[in-house]
Amino acid sequence: MHFRATTHHVAEMFMSMLAPGYTLDGAGLVTISCGARGPSPEYSQVLGCTEVFAERFDFAVYQALDHGPRQEMILALIEHTLSDIAARVGADPAPIRECAGMVRKHGFVLEQEQRKLSRCLPGRRGWIRVYRRLGAGFCEMWLAKSFDPTGAVVHEALMREPAPLDLRQHFFRSQLRDEVFLVEDRFAKTVFSLPLPAVRA
């Protein structure tokens, strides 16, 4: 399995759980690059993007590990690297440690409802709610779940094959049209559809 496919869910969980509004070094994006940096500086910030090189990351050791230790190795790398940046710029490292602890507490698995995509069905027929799920083995998975008026799940649909991709811009908006739940990307192209549950007599 490609390196990115084994790290995606850990990095995305960390970003999802980091305290809203936390400021590290002012950058809008922080990239941790594992491996030799060549002539590049160990730490740099260009056009609002920070890049840090983790030259000592041992790929051989990493590839020999099972899912559990791999996840911990990546989380420890993220926590250590961001804490180093915090020390460099004088930022508070506490939210970084707290976030890493939350990722561990969740067992490196997270399912979050994407509320802007969820819809209440007409006629008090229930809801369709969209969830983003992160975890080892499947990286990132998107699900649409139909709920009846009692709150019970009556149907669950996979919205796209799991992949190490952040699809929040791909699944951008939703609407109900002609008894169909539609999800569109940011260019208004329909990328997922699900017929609404039948009306019960």
C-alpha cells in the first residue's frame, strides 16, 4: 500500500480534531515531508504555506509495522513536528498535545456528519445524512444514510470507493429534487444520487 494511503486518515483526523481557530505559525497549510531534504531548508514558509522535512523518518521500520504501530508512529511524528514549530515561533503547544490525545482516544477511527449536506425529507419521512469516515484500511469513506422518523437507519449507501483523498470539495452541496437526493461538486456537477425512501401507507 502506498505511503500516503497509510497516513491519510491519521493526518485528516488530527486536522479535524484540532481546536478551531488555533494558530501555529500563521500558515494556512503545513506540509510534513518525510525523507532527505536536499538543498531545501528544514523549515520554510512561502506564500502562506509551511514545509517541514522529517529527514530521520525510517521508512523500513514503518513498512514493517502493522496498522496500529504505524498509526502511532505517524501521529507521534505530527505531534513532535508541530510542537517543534510551536517552540520555534512561540505558539502554544497545548492544543497540539490535546488533539493528539483525542485521536488516540478515538482509536484512530472517526465518523463525522457533514451537516451542510444532510437533508430533512418532506412529509416528515425522516432524514438523509452524509458522513465522512476516516480509518486504517479504507483511508476515507463517504456514506449517505437514510433515517426513518424514529431515527432508525433504513438504508446506507457508499458514495464513492474509499481512497486517500479529502473529498469535502467534491461533495460540496446537496438538494432534494423529484424524489431524489442529489450531491454536487463545487462546479454544480451531480456526483452522487440516492432515491428517497418510499412513502409508507
